[in-house]
Amino acid sequence: MHDIGKVPEDEPELPHAVLGMKIAEKYGEKPDICNAIGAHHDEVEMTTLISPIVQVCDAISGARPGARREVAESYIQRIKDLENVALSYEGVTKAYAIQAGRELRVMVESERVADKRADELSFEISQKIQTEMTYPGQVKITVIREKRSVNYAK
């Protein structure tokens, strides 16, 4: 609710935090909540304990991958780049960046990639990502090597 002021209103020249605070006041919201809305971008002085909590939560939310439109394209490109790093290795059939790019699942052909090579591959991919890419936090690389044996009884 802290961003309610982003909804178009009569006073577009006001910052959305102040406009949101005015909307909340107009509809009888508690003063603590109104202050938290108005102060989440420091446009109004914080007078309650909840105000800095809302400000921190807003910052965390805004920092998540894909949260900002202008960052969306670079986020999508980073996900594709992660997958392409894995796909550049011999024996890799598929690669999926999941968990907002915090994890990379790499599928390999069991006939071409032995267990020992799968271990090496996860390390090599992690090193390549570490040295050639920019990413927040850490990326977990999981190499999946599956062997299926199928027979039919007649």
C-alpha cells in the first residue's frame, strides 16, 4: 500500500509518497500508516517505528531482479547468458537458470558425460561464471546426469 500514490491523481506534481500519504489520510488511515507511506522515500520526516521498516522493505523489493522496468532487459539477458555459458560445454543438452538466476540446472548426456566429468563440469561452469559475468550473490550450479535403463518383458 505504500505505493498507492503511484496511481494517477489530481496532483501529478507531488511525489508519489506524499500523494499516497494524502490519499491514506483522506480515507481515514491511522497516522502511523500515513507517516510510513509519506516517509518511505524521505519526503516526509519519519515519526513512527514502522516508517523505517517500510522504507527498508521498499528498498529490498526494488532491488530484486526484474523489479524495475529499465532493469528487466538486463535481467533477461543475464539469465540467457547464464544458460549459454553452460550450453557452451560439450555434452550439455539443456540449461535452465532458475530462482531468479541464483541457480543453474545443467542437463548432460549420460552417454557422453561420466560422473567424474559431471563433477568437473559443475566446477568449470562455476569458475567461468565467476570470472566472466556480473551477478548478485551466488549462483548454484547443479549438473544432472541421468541414466535410464529400460527393458520389456513379453
